[in-house]
Amino acid sequence: MPAWTLAVVPVAIGFLWLLFRTKQSHKKQQSTLSSEYFKGLNYLLNDEQGKALDVFVKLVESNWDTIDTHFTLGKIYRKNGEMDKAIKIHQGLIARPSLPEHYRSKILLELGYDYLGAGWFDRAEGLFKEVLIQDEKSKEARHNLILIYQQEKDWFKAIDIAVDLFSENQAVVGPMIAHYYCELADISRTKGDISQLENHARKALHYDASCVRATILLADQMKDSGEDRKAIKIYEDIEKQDAESMILVIDSLLGCYENLSSQDKLYEYLVALQDRHENLFLQNVIASVLERSEGKQSAIDYLSDKIKHQPSLAGLQKLVSYKARGIDADEVFDDLIAAISVMQKDSMGYRCQKCGFNTNTHYWLCPSCNHWGSVKPSVIESEQ
């Protein structure tokens, strides 16, 4: 069955609903509506969609109670990717001289969705702005403008629109605004504008105190400026925001401690961090720190003990690597290390907590569901 035939169902339902609403005293009007609707349905069934659209659009002018049926028809075309037909429906409605004013915003929104689906962002933007002129409280128009500006990476415009929604839904809008400011901070970092970088990052934290990305930006800047002690304090504050995200900064944190020659303090911090959160990833980090400060045997002893109580592929791979290194390892050892390495690669990565999208690369904006800050470090093996 062709996809367009699905449109017949809502049109027919709309027709029956309209007949039910039409009073018996308006039998002549009811007869006219019946005739025109059946004519339109016949065109649809014969795949003469152009003629069908002409009939339905003209029918609206005689009775605007039919407009919901047209909205449904337009959405079906849009869902099927037939943007030209959806656009024709909504353009036809908006052009009718008898259009009641209270329907105008709804039609403009639907036409805006059509343009978005067709990739005509500039036209969609103009329509959503027009809706806001008529109804400045339209959340739907604002959300769509935000999506357009986000797609175009026009972060200042996205912020301007989102700020108006912040007071109504801080939990959702706050993190969005924070990431927009972080995008601006990244741009400032590329330009070498440290003052603006810090300004944007702090604004991000104003709108979302738990924004890990903003904290990382500030800590990285301290580290790059040689302020290792300040950087360490900021990096370690991330644990209070989101302990899972400590994995994102562990290498930078190690670098700061090494610059200060504070291996003992680093070891104490990492052990305490693992005790608080039981993160399997930290096993190898701690082992590496022990190897540098006390020697390979201390690292082996530590991993051997940990693997007995908290087995992990990462820890096993590291342990085998230690034991194979420095001796006449044969091909069995080499193959074992390689196999474990592949298994470990498959079992560790990142997962979106909103849609479940899995990836080996970290994203601040989920490529699947377009949700900000939802892609978190994930050790799959710990869930098996």
C-alpha cells in the first residue's frame, strides 16, 4: 500500500466528525460538505493528490471546522518526507482571505515545521519569529528557534531565546544555556582570549552549577597557565558535580600532580576516590602511579589483590602486561594481551543516559537524541 493512502484514514475520520458536529438544521451545508469531501477522498484514492489538495484547501474556506483534518494530513505528508505537499497544504491555508486570526499562529508553526524538514532554516526562522510577534509566550516557537540556532551554531541567538524560558523550566533549560556558553568558551580558547573564556565558563556555571564541561574549561586554563595547584582543586571539584566524569580529567589531573612532584598525595587521592565510587577504571591508573613511585612489583601486588575482589578486563590486561614485560614472553602471552585489549576496547566507552546511544568517543551533545551533557563514561563490563 502506498504511503500516501494513509492520509485517507484521518481525512475520512475528520469528515465523519464534521458531519456529527453539523446540526440537522444545516442539511444543505451538510450535503455540500459531504459532496466535496467525497470528491477529495476520491482524488486521493486515485492518486491525484494535487486535485485532492485543491479540494480540501478550498473546503476550509466554507467551513473552518475542517482545519484539524488538514493539519493531520499535513503532518502525515511531513512524516513521509513529502515536504512539498505539506507545504502546499499550509501555504494554501495561510493564503485564504477568510482565515480566522486565531488559526494563524498554528498554521505558521506547521509551515515552519515543513520548512525545517526541507532544510530551509532561514524560512522556518522567519515564520517562528512571526509567531512570537503574534504570541510572545509561544514556547513551541521559541524551542524551534533554539533548535535552528543550535544547528547553525549561532550560540548568542540561542542563548537570547533560551534565557526567556529559563525561569519556567530551569532544570531543562539551564544545562542547555550552560553548554551554549561552553561552546563560546571553546571559541575564545581557540582565539587565545583567556578573559572571555573564563567569562563564558562562569556564566555557564551560573545557569547550571553542575556543568562539568565549564569546570573542565576553567581547570584546563589553570593547567595551561602553569597554575597546577589551582587546577588540581578545580579538577577535584568535578567529583561533587558528577563523580563519573572524573574519568574525563584523570590524565590532566595526573599531569598536574606530576608537575608538582606530589606522587604520594596523588596516590592517596586516587585510592580515596576509588573507595568512594568503586570505579574499575581507576585500578589501572593507581597501578601506573605505584609503578612510577615504588616500582613494578608494587603495581603487580596491588592489581593482583584488586582483581580478586573487583575483577575487570582492564585490570587483567594491565596485570598480564606487567608479568610479561621483562621476561621471555612467548606468543601465548602476546596473543593473550592482544585479545584482552580488544575485549577491553569493546567493553569501555560512553553511553547516552537519555537514549542509550553507545560510542567510543565522548560527545557533549548526543549525536542520536541531541541532548546536552547526557553522554557519560560507561564501563560496560561492570554491568554484566
